[in-house]
Amino acid sequence: MTGIVVASANGRIGIETAVDVLRAGDSALDAVIAGTRLVEANPEDHTVGYSGLPNLLGEVELDASVMEGRGLRAGSVGALKGYQDAVDLARTVMDELPHVLIAGEGAARLAHETGLHPRDLLTPEAETIWRERLGTDHDTQDASSRYLSRLREIVRATASDADLASSGEPPHGTVNFLARDRAGDIAAAVSTSGWAWKYPGRMGDSPVIGAGNYADNRWGAAACTGRGEMAQRCCTAHSVVTFMRFGLSLEDALRMAMTDLAHLDDPYASEMNIVALDKDGVPGAASTARGKTYVVMSEDMSAPEERTRTIVPVEGAS
């Protein structure tokens, strides 16, 4: 059986490493973590890990999750500050704790206890983008009611204006990795710095198993990028896998899950994207927007292939 890796487009820098892990005979879980780790360390990607765009107060908060399709084991972290390796910490939660999701101060404490290296995640470039887009020189510690009211206004504005993020990048990007190894085991990993300019402590779908990430050897796997609140409310990743369980093809399952989003009463509805693998290792992806791509690479390929996602228009999500 030949291993395969599927990733969102920004996972290109890590996909060859992920495939090399499969070629060495290691697990799908090892592969998706290895690929994600490289994206988290990439300072040119302002939607994941180091150099991620910060929350309203100028603090970078990371969310990540991992899931194994054999046994449905999962782990995730949310609102993690001061540590880059969110996906590794998510695996620690899965492997070493009787929990699934650890957030905030608890996540940072666990990172320290397990020996992860602390790092200032806010790069000068990301800080400049933050200040320019918010148009503020306010003291971020100013707790006046007027300032906090202004923060909430900005949260609402950025929900529907992608231009408030850095040029060419949406305010809510994420990286997805899915893999199937030689043993037929499937795994998924998701990592993000979350919605740029988000209200402090906000978590989207990335750390929520079933919303932004789901894997089950019996049926397949899926992971999401885009406005996480939408995927949370529709359990989008789990829906894709469930529709395959009910006998739909991978493409039909993606379409059905996307169509569900149209029923949301959401004035901030925006772009959504899904990558997926069926139980046989067949890849697929969908988006509400045109021109979106994903990357695929199997063990017998010499280089990753960028493919166009299936377009599934959803009113308000573009």
C-alpha cells in the first residue's frame, strides 16, 4: 500500500518532508505532524505559528489539533501563547493526558512541563501589519470602556473584510495535513494562529475535533480552513466523514458538507475550504471561492502536485 499526504496550499513547504516520513515506514500521524511543524516555523506564513498575525491586543495565540483514524484518539490545544510548536503539544495532550483539549494558561504550562522551547511569536513584520491595519497607536493595556468598545467594533469589521489582514492573506487562514500510511491508517493535523485581530481567547474550529479536524480509518478524514465559527456550528469535518460513511462519494460528501453551511444565520459568513481523504486514500478538496488549490503527494511521486478545489458556492461565503 502506497502512502499519501494531502495538505492545504500553504502546506507545500512541509508536504515532501511528510511523504519522506511515510517512505521511512513511519505512521500517518508522524507524517502530518512533521509537515505541520515546518509550516508553524515558516515566518512568511502569517496564518500559522511563528509570525502569525496577533489578536486585538497584539498577542499571538495558537490553536492546533491532531487525530488518529485508528481508535479515534485526538488531542488539541487552544489560545496557546509563547510557544511555536502547537501541533507537537496537541500530540502530547493526546498521548499523555486523559483529556482532548487544553487551552490558555494550561496549554502554556503543559508546553513548559514537556520541555518545548518558548519563543516570542510576534515578529516585527506581523506587528507592523497589526498596527497598520488597526490604525492604532493605543496603549494595548488601556482597559477603558471606550477602548474596549473600539476593540469589539474592530472584531466585527474584520469578520467581513479580508483586506484588514496582510496583503493576499485572509484574516482566518490555517494549515491542514491529512495522510494515509502503508498500514492503511489515517491521521489529520490542523494548526493556526487563528482569526487575525480576534477577540483575546477566541478559538475557531482548528482545536475542535469534529469541526476543523476529523479522521476515522473506516471512512476517511477531513480538515477545514476559513471562518471557524461556521465549521463549529455545522461540525463540518465530521460531516464530510459521516456522509462518506452513509455511502456518498468523496466529492458528494464535500458538496453536502459545504451545502450545510448555507443554512447558517451568519452575517459574517465568509470563505470556507475543506481537504479530505477517503478510506482508500483518494484525495479531494472543496472551497466556496474560485481559484483555491490544495497539494497532494504520494510516495511514488517525485514532487507535490497542486490541484484545483471543487467550487461549491454558498451564499454569503466568498
